[in-house]
Amino acid sequence: MANKLQGAIIGCGGIAMEKYLPTLSKLKDLELVAFCDIIIEKAEKAVAAYGSTDAKAFYDYKEVLANVAIDVIYVCTPNDSHAEISIAAMESGKHVMCEKPMAKTAAEAQAMVDAAKRTGKKLSIGYQNNFRPDSRYLQQVCDNGELGEIYFAKAHAIRRRAVPTWGVFLDQEKQGGGPLIDIGSHALDLTLRMMNNYAPKCVLGTAYHELSRKENAANLWGPWDPEKFTVEDSAFGFITMQNGATVILEASWALNSLDTLEAKTTLCGTEGGADMRDGLRINTEKLGRMTTTTIDLSAGGVAFFEGKAESPSDVEARLWLECILQDTEPLVKPEQALVVTQILEAIYESSRTGKAIYFE
């Protein structure tokens, strides 16, 4: 292996250009040598902005995987190709960071887990909200047992009107779903991680196509085309776990609600609770009194000092490379991301059938 890891980006659309490439370009242990997109102009634009001196643009991802010098692949394509590309990359000897959700279907996600085990290559999924300061602090609180056994939780992913109208976000065939598989995926991943509970028992879900039918609707990114809005506009899940715990998942891109929280969690345990509703708040009882503590996660307080704060994406990217270089496990494990996808799929299936979905 060269002094630097050799990296390649497959899919040079918005998520690559806005999240991955600005972050990866800062890493001293990574050199980006290949950029691939089925719209070759996008790959060429990424090469010009973020590539090494000898970086190349590609149309076919298989040409990228044929390069034995490449160590790690970042998969930033639509959901329906996550599994295909990730599995092929691992089978060609590459480690893989795949953008969330893990895959369009649970069967595809399972195939990704199987490929990682079969090839011995590392696989992680881009759930960057785990790397936020509030998430990292709350993780320590939960790991220390300060909340006791968490038996009820809410996973929040509610937007009032923020429907992404570009790319393939509204395409059921490409994406597999709308806000549930998109932002709901983040909230569920975060919640299950805090609970350290990946054993679902039963799921009951509903998905709605109500506001998506409106013409010229108010929206942060302009009105959508109802004819092209083939995914749900909101979805909700009631999840029971094998140990008796309950999780409520709420996800929307468009909902007539002022109670909007995204990629946040509420936790209720036997010893205390926590939420991300107004900063990070921990609630418990002391000396016969109920107490609520808001955690100050600001990094300020030193005059005339300009610190360099890492964004969640920065931390995610750095720790991912460290786990490759040091041969350790990634924070976001593929087996855990698989359970997230299984639950999301069960919510969609429950909504279609009107029945509860049971896990073996």
C-alpha cells in the first residue's frame, strides 16, 4: 500500500460534491484518484475540483474497480445501485463506505453484509449524524448506563415542507421510498444505536401520499411535480423489540406540523431520559426532585483563539480511514445498518398490506 490510501468516488452528484468530496479533500492519508458517474461531465467536474494530479474520470464503475491500486471506494449513487456496486467493490479487494440508506431492500443489504464477511473487506454506511457532538455525548451517557434500560424511544425525522425536488429523490424505482428511507433512516439508526438494541420483534407502519398530490404547493425548494412524486410524503412506524422496548419512528418531507425535528431522538429509560428537542437535555430525579440538565456542547470560552472544529462529516471520514489503517471496526457496522433497512422495509410492507410484520 502506498503512503496514502488511494480512493475513488462512484457517483458524483449532490451528495458527493456537497458532503464527501469537500471533507475527503482535507484528509492527509487519502488521495482521490478516480471519479465515476454515468454523466461523465459530473465526473470530470469532480476531478477538476478534488482530484489528484493524475486523477481520471470514468463512466463505467467496473473500470474503476479494475484498478488494483485503489484501496477504498465511496459509493454515492442512487439507492438501487448501492448493493451492486458495493458488493463488486469488495469482491475486487476494496473497502467500501456506502452512503445511506444501506440499500433499497433488506435482501440487498443482507447481500452486502455477506460480501463483507466473505471478502474480509471493511464496509460502513454513511450515517454521519452519529458523529455530531450531541450524539457522541449522548452515546457516552447511554453507554455509562445513566439512563438505565431504555424501553421507549422516538426517532424524529419531520420536515414541514422540505421536499427534495432534484435528482431521483421522488423516484420510487430508483430510491425505494421517500422520507422514510431517506431522513427516517438517519433517525432510526441514531435511536437504535443509543438503545444498543438491534433485535426487532414486530413492526406496524403507515405511509401516506397526501400532500404530494398538491399542485404548486409551498416548499423550501419550490413546488414539486405531483406526477413525478411517486414516493410517500410521510410515513410512521410502531416498532416493538424482542426485549419489550418500543420505538416510534416518524418521517416526513411534507406534513402540516410545526413540531419539526430531523435526525433527532428521544429516549426514556428506567433511570432517566434524554431528548434533542431543545439542545441535548438529560432528565432524571435527585433527592426526591425531578431535574433537567441541558448539556452545553459549545466549544467557545477562550478569547482570541480560533479553534478548528470538525464537522460530523469530517469526524466520520477521519475515523473511517483510521479503522482501515489500524484494522479496527467502523463505528457504523454493516450488521447494524442492515437492521435499520429491515425495519424500514417492514414499515413499507405493513403499510401496503395493512398487517403487522413479525421478525423471526
